[in-house]
Amino acid sequence: MGIYDRDYYRQERRAFAWGGPRTIVATLIILNVLLFLADGLFARQNHQITKALALHPGDLALKEPWRWVRLLTYGFVHHWPPQFGHILFNMLGLWFLGRDVESLYGRKEFLRLYLALILVGGLVWAVTGKLREVPEGDTLLGASGAVVGIVLLYALNFPHRTLILFPLPIPVRAWVLGLFIVGVDLFRAVSESLNPDAENHVAYTVHLAGAAFAFFYYRFRWNLSRFPGAWFSLDWFKPRPKLRLHEPPPEELDLNEEVDRILEKIHREGEASLTRKERRTLETASREYQKRRQNSGRS
């Protein structure tokens, strides 16, 4: 079962246009598909590409830190057919819903968010695997945890949008879809814990880890752009400051040109990329424009 957002169908060609700006979503899909085809066409006998990039329970070993890179790489490889639906539904969910989330948070923040979702899911799987003494032969691969997180963020930000589930043309609200996906994953994760001997090929804990991270990201307005410069600080967990009206210090600048530059930056990278100075500039411009409208109304 896939998802189709009827409000954004017209954007599909532009997102994949080679000559224009390609979205992060389109780039991620292309990368996943290329790795999938390379593994199936050039390493079909033993699937060495998938084996090299998939995550293993022992990859957290302190003696072999180079294996930690698999905490990210596993999210870009998928099972080769007959499990073709693994990559198909992941990429469909990312394509139809991820573009709006990217537009909301900006290209750079969306990429940081997507990688963080993969990382968190991989860590949760590796740690729980160690605790449950999962055999070393077991592996984790696929973008499902990150995609579930993106779907939940879509549902949280656009809860009342109508989505069409296919192949059956069933309209459903976005918040219903998000609640349904999390509920199913939670039910199956509990069932799996109660019956550990049952054969299962889906890492529901990774799905739930992605959903939990997405919820906290939305609830506390996290800004991952602070993460690279704060390895030993929790400042990046602090919420993004909201724009508030106050008297900033006078600055010598062409207000109109500076506002145009800041608005272009928001369009390109999202509101989270703004510095405090740029936020103060927008607040100053807001007051100035209000004064101008009031003065023009009196004359």
C-alpha cells in the first residue's frame, strides 16, 4: 500500500529535473535506487554491497570504531527481490510526504534530520540486539526507520491534509495515517517481544525509534544545525527561539535588501538556519512596515 498526496503531484518532474535544483528527497531516492541496482546487477551472486553497508550487532565494538559508519550506511541499502516492496514503499513514502517536510525545514536541516533518524534507529537496534544477544549473522538494512519518522513529522505538521492510499483509493487524514503506522509498529513490536522465537524480518523497534525521535523533534522544536559545533553540549536540544517584537540596537544597513536576503535564506535553508541577528532584522522590518502602513492610512 502506498501514499499519494494529491496536492503536490505537479512538483514531481521539477524535483527530478537534472538542470534545475534537485530536492534532498529526490537525491536520497536516487542514491537508494542506484545502490539497489548496483547490488542486484553487479553483486547479485553474494550481494557484497549490501553486506558491506548493512549494520551488524557487533558494529558498536569499541575496538573497531571504523565499523560505526554502518550506523548510517545501512539506511541506504535494501533487500533485493523477491522483497522488492522493501525499497518500493520506503521510497514512495519518502517521495510523497518527504518533500513537504523538506520545504518546511529547509534542505540542510532536512538532510540532518534524515541522517539523525537513520543514526538513532541504528543505535537502538544495535543496543537492543546486544542486550538480546542477537546472532552476529543478523543484519539491519533499509530506510524504514527514517521514513516512518518523516511520515510522522508530516502528520504532525499537516494533520488535516487529505491523503489517498493506493492501490485502493481511500482518502484519509494525515494524522490518522501517522497514528495508524505508529500503532501497528507498537503492536507488532510488543508481539515480537512476547514471542521471540517467531521468525520476523521487520525491525519494528527501528520504526518506533524513528517515530519517537520525530515526535520529540517536533514537540521541542529541535534545531539540528547546532549539533556539529556542540559535541559536548546539549544546546542543540534547545527549542528554536520564536520571533518576538522588541527594540533592537540600531544598525546601519539597507533594510529592504537585507530582508530580501534573509527571506531567500529561509526559502533555501528553512527558518531554523537564521541567526539571532537575522531574526532581529526581520522583527525590525516588521515594525517599520507596520508604521509605514499606519502612516499611509492617516495621510
